[in-house]
Amino acid sequence: MPELPEVETTRRGIAPAVTGHVVRGVLVRDRRLRWPVPPGLSRDLPGATINKVRRRAKYLLLETDRGTVIIHLGMSGSLRVVPADSPPSAYDHVDIVLDDGMCLRLRDPRRFGAVLWTRGDPMGHRLLARLGPEPLDPALDANALRARLKGRRRAIRDTLLDSHVIAGIGNIYANEALFRAGIDPRRAAGRIGRERCGRLLDALRAVLTDAIRAGGSSLRDFRRADGNPGYFQLSLQVYGRAGEPCPVCGTPIRRQVRGARSLYFCPRCQH
């Protein structure tokens, strides 16, 4: 599913095309997404000006002078800016039509995404209010991360996937960051000391930054706002490479399934 780098890549792709434009209409072809598209979106959004496109964890926020559209790409969703009169596919569920004849179109084959609407502070919305800090936030340091991990018995890989602990990290980037930091993904999160927390935070930021620069990873369905795939999957060092030699020591990469998700690690380099 789209993770933080893919969502940030999408934000950067759509922001120049929608910011400052007035919404002329909303076309909802299928409300049956993860949560039903609220009727208020079609009623309240037309006539609003999109002032800014922000990201919070894996959510995109279209901030307008009337309220905020909250978008989640789910398992297979993507957003593209296309001519409003271009024929939709069977998986194109929502169009936000702009005053320049273009539209922001949500394509979501599996319908696990969401398009929601709030007139209040979006950070107080039930989906955003309890999210943890952003891994790229300079205010998050090794001490703060250590405090959030303290006492947790779950494996560090599983803990990194908990958006209430730290926001936006998915399985691909958790595996890659733990490899760069030299930390066994099965180690209890509460047993990660301050020095290792510093290494882990540096690795998370490096992996996420590299992935954003590469346009994210396109392992299955993800496409950028221009329709092109991301390329970070070409730089993966452990994820999806079970049985291949570790790029550092040559030991075969090991794969295990924990919590219905695969984890990949080097049994020699990560401890």
C-alpha cells in the first residue's frame, strides 16, 4: 500500500496543479470506499478555493477556505490531475473538478481508500488526532523516540508500523531502515537503547528521504500523479530479497512472516 514516501510524492505532484484553484464541482461515481464518501463533500466543497495541500502520516489534506478534504489512498489508490472530460475507468471513483477544466481524480481498484470532509480542525479528526510524531519532524530526536519505545514488548518492526507510536511508516521502509541501522527487526522495542534509537532515527530519515527522491516504490499498484511509477524498489537492500546475498556481508537475506507481514533481515548484520 502507499506509505509515507508515496503519499508525499503524490502531494508534491498534485499541489502545483490544484493550489489556488476553485472547486467547480464534485463527481462521486461510487461512495463505497473504506468509509462512505460523505454527502457534505458534494454540497459544501464546490465554490471553495484550495489554499494548500498538506500531508499528515499517510493522509493527504486539501485545505480550503470552507474546510478540509481528507484523502487516504488505501491499498491501491492513486491521485492524478487529468482533464475533467477525460473518460473515467471503472476504478475512478471521485473527481474534484477545478476551474481550469482539470480535475483531481481518485483511482482505487480495491476501494480501501477514503475521501472525507471536515469543517473543523483536521488535526482533531478521529483519524488524525491520535497519530504519533512524524519521522521527518526535526523535533523528534533519539530521546523522544526512546521514550515512545520504552516498556514496549512488541518487536521493533511491528512497533514502527503502529501509527500511534510514530506516524506514516510502512513495512517496506521499516525493514529497510532496520537493516541500515543494524537492528534485528524481532528485537523488543523496549530493548532499543538511546544510541540505537539515534541510529534508527537517522536510518528512517535517510530511507524515507531517498524514497521520496525516487518517487516512492511501485511494487504493485502505486503510480505517481503523472501516471509514472516510483523507482525506489530498485534500491531496496533487504525487502523482497529473501535468499539473496546481503549487500554488506554476503549472508543470505532471511524472510519471516510475523503478524501477516513479511520481514526481511540479515541474520549477521542485524542484532
